[in-house]
Amino acid sequence: MSNIKEKFPEFFQDRIESQDLENSSNNLIVLDTNFLLDIIQNPTNIAQRYIEALEKVKNNIYIPYLVALEFNFRKSGIKKEKHYNINKYKDKVKNTLEKLKKDISDHDLINIKKNTKDFSSELLKEVENFENKILNMLDKKVSIAITEEENTIYKRLIDIIENKIGEEYSQNWIDEIEEEGQKRYTEKLPPGFNDEIKEDTEVSSRRYNNICYQRKFGDLIIWKDIINHSKNKPKLGSKIIYVTNDGQSNKKSDLLYKVKDLIIGPHIYLMNELQKESQKELYVLSNLRFIQLATELSDLQIEEMKFMSNKWIQREEYSNIEKRKIIETKLSKMLEEIMKNSHKEKELIRELEKFEELEESYFGLNDIENTRKKDLKTNKNLFDFGNSNIKDKIEKLKEEIYFTNKKNEIDEKKLNGLLKEYTKTNNFLKYKSKDYEID
């Protein structure tokens, strides 16, 4: 008879604890590129927490060669983007002050001309003094936050990771991994099969120091590096702890095992592969979870860090405000198109579906995760109570839209109102259902 734990060790791994990250544990802590870039991208008070966590575990840190290479390729762009966003903020402040001065000059607040001129001049002088004070303060704060504090944190980061980089790869080794990757991706074997889209991006491959690699195989190259590094090292602990935010998206399933978008743990195929190759246990931690375990921060402190990161970091090409403006314009145009096609049933349904999908994106941009958690239990009870009523309302709205459309004389104002109410109600139901994990 066989022992079930020996036959299936991946299914019986212990939970990761703070002591597993301590230097005395000798467990290997592997940092991904996104962790290193977060230190540059985040505000300095958040970046400080990252550095503190690294200093706690610095003896056990390992950075695969490709992680370090990608970090160096991308760090300058992130620094420039961060500086651009701050300068953009300063310009907005200046423009607001200029608009205020213009408004004062353009409006007559007092009937008598002489008094108006004197009053406006006095008010403008006060605003200019205030403007100088604000801009000087901004320059001073930005100088400290961007120049001095950022440089200090970057230097501390390099001091920690300077001698933690893995060996350079040979081109033959890369070619073998990429050939294997083609087969693995066809069979949807992790890691990295969700990254095939990188083949269509502007930079699908990189060249450096006589090696060339396809970026879509980057995760697999890093994974093979981790396996090789963890082999035949008797002093190494039993756990390999991979710190990365990769795989957190609901659209990715090539690193983590998920059930209904709930993360269970590392993909079982990877856990099994590491066990067979190096007899080690695989753990995958998000960046903030790693920081929490390494520095023993409370859940509340981690939520505050998450909130500050969400406010600061702009990972996309546009900020949320700019995205909303773009979507608002699209929604308006789509609504016009819906009204034009309201006499055609198929076109109406198709345009309505597009409108609903786009409005849902707009609706999702207006909420931040941690602002809704305080009243989650109460809100869930209220939602459960009203759930069936909302669904009934949606069905009635659908019927009314259909019959309104069937009439020979269409009441455009009524149809417009019904469409808006339908999308708003339906999106509310979808959004809140996702909040409470209700199917």
C-alpha cells in the first residue's frame, strides 16, 4: 500500500507562514520583474515598504537573469512616465489657478466701475500671492519626493539585489526552451501560455549581449531558470517562494489555479514539475502578500497600501478620468446609433448589447475595491433581498423596449429612457453579483 501524502505531495503542502521567509529558513525567494518595477512605479512611502521587506529576507533572494534583464529594459520608461504624470498634475494646478484669475477679471461683482476695478485688482493680487506659494510648495515637494527620495530608494534596491542575479543564458539553451514552449503552449501547459499575445505587440523579441529571446516565452524561461537554480543545493530550504503579481487577472490561468476567479494556489502542473525536478515545494505570493508576511503588517495596513497604489499607479495609456471621458463619448455616439436603428429589431438588439458592455466598463471605473468592504455583509443581505425584484424589473424593461420598438410610431424619448434605465439596472445587478460572487 502506498502513502497518499508521498504519492501526491503537492496536495498536502503546509500553508506559508512568516517564519518561512526568514533568513534562517534558507528557503529560496524568487523575485519577478513586476515586483522590482513596482518599487520604481509606486509612491515613495509605498516603495519604502517594499525595500523593508527585501531587507528582511535579503540572504535568500534570487533573481533570474531574464527578470534582471527585463527590469533594466523597462525601468527608464516607468521613471519617465511617473515624472510625466507628476508634471501633468502640476500643469493642472497651474491651469486651475489661471482660470481662477481669468474668472475674477471677467466678472463684475460690484456695479460701480471704480469699485469693481479696485476690488478685482485686490483679489487678483491675493490670488497671485497664493499661486506663488502653491507652486513653490509643489516644486519643493516634488523635488524631495521625486529626486531625493526616489534616488535613495533606488540605491537601496540595487544594494540589496546587486549580487543576487542568476547566470547568463546561452542561445542554445534559450532555443531549446522556446522549442519546448511551442509544444507546451499548444497543450495549454503553464507557465506563460496566456502570453502568446506578446507576439503581436511592438516588441515581440529582445536582443542583448549575443542572445535573442521571444518575450512570449519569458515566463517559461524564468521558470526553467528557477528549476535549474533549485537543483542539487543541499543547503537550500524545502520551499521555493515566487513573488509576483502575474496571474492575478481573471483573464490569466497560466500560473495560478483558480475556481470561479478565486485563487486556490500555484498551478498543480508547476508544483508537480518542481517536485519531480528538484524535490522542492512551490509557493506563489502576490507582491503585497509577500510584504505582509515579511514585515508582519496588518490587513488594514495592506489595504491602505493597495488603496495608495491604486490612486497613484497608472499602468494603462490613459488615467481613469481620461478613460471615462473616452467611454462617455463612445456611449453618447452609440446611443445615437441605437436611436437611428430603433426601427430595426436585429440592429437594435446588437447595438444594445454593445452599449451595455461599454457602459459596464464605464461603471467599473468608478469604484475602488476597498471602499466597499466596510458594509459588505450588510450590503449583501440587502442585495439578496432585492435581487429577484431587480431581475423582474430587467425582464419588464426588456419587454417594454421590445413592444415600444414594435409600434408603428416610436416614442423616441420613451425608448431612450427605457434603454438608459435598462442598462443602468442590468449593470447594477451584474456588478453587485460579481461583488458577492453570486452567479
